[in-house]
Amino acid sequence: MLTMASEDSSPSRVDPSRLRYPFCVVWTPIPCLTWLLPIIGHMGIATSSGIIRDFAGPYHVSEDNMAFGNPTKYWQLDPSRVVTSRTWDSAIHEASEEYKQRMHNLCCDNCHSHVAMALNLMCYDGCGSWGMVRLCFLMLVRAKHVSVCGFLKTWIPFLIIVSAALTVTLVLKL
């Protein structure tokens, strides 16, 4: 599950050292929220050249500056599975332009929704019903950590909280 960047500098190669994730959905932890629920985090989608776009807040889609830090996980998709006449990059651009006009809502219209819209616009893998829950689950099972540090940044706070809760529970029962 842990991968490192290759020496190949091909434009379609993931290169965490340069923060380039072509054709990828990327993810990073949100402090406090991810510490309690490690499957929940901040998501973005990268263009064919690896530039990350993320719905970072009300009326703002950032470029190569994710709202909660650099990606710790990525899921590289296959651009040949784009079904519509839109290209990968034009679908991301269109979704980003739409989300620049939207208010951010943590539960209903957020970074996951932005990524889902891009995938829906390109009809990725023949599907036009990408959504927040599906993306969250697929990032959990298909994503790769960018490094050991990325893995630790994602899971250590949660494990500390669980360990502390178990310790307190055991101490109080004695």
C-alpha cells in the first residue's frame, strides 16, 4: 500500500517530491476531524499534468495549494476511461469554475462534491453518479499513501486517541 515516487520523470508519473499527481484523486487529513474519523479528510483532483485543484472554501478552488496541506494519499485513475467528449482537464476546469460560485458546506457540498462533479462531467468509467460517500470509500480501499510519513500523518493521531480512550476506560474499571 505504501509507494514511493519513481525516478521516471514521465508526465503521467506520480511524483510526490514535486507534488505532481497526474490523473489522480488526492487526499489529506483535516486536523481534529480526521483524528476522530480517519476515513474523512480533504480531497482534490489533479489535471493530466498533475496540478491539484481542490474546493478549499466558500467560492474558492485552489490550485496546487491544498487547504489542509500536501496530499498524504492518492488514487491514480485511468484517463482512457473518460467516456464523454470532454477531456480530463476540461472536466476538472468546468467543475472548478462551477465550485468557484458555490458556498462550502462541510456535510453537503464540499471538496468531495467538487471531485465527484469533475468525474461525473467526464463520465469517468461510464458512471455519471459519483458522490461523496462513494469517493470516500474508494479512497479508503484504493488509494496509496505517498510515503511512510503520509501514512503516519493519517493514522497516528487516531491511534493515540483510541489508545488514550482505552487506557482511561481500563483504568476506570480497575
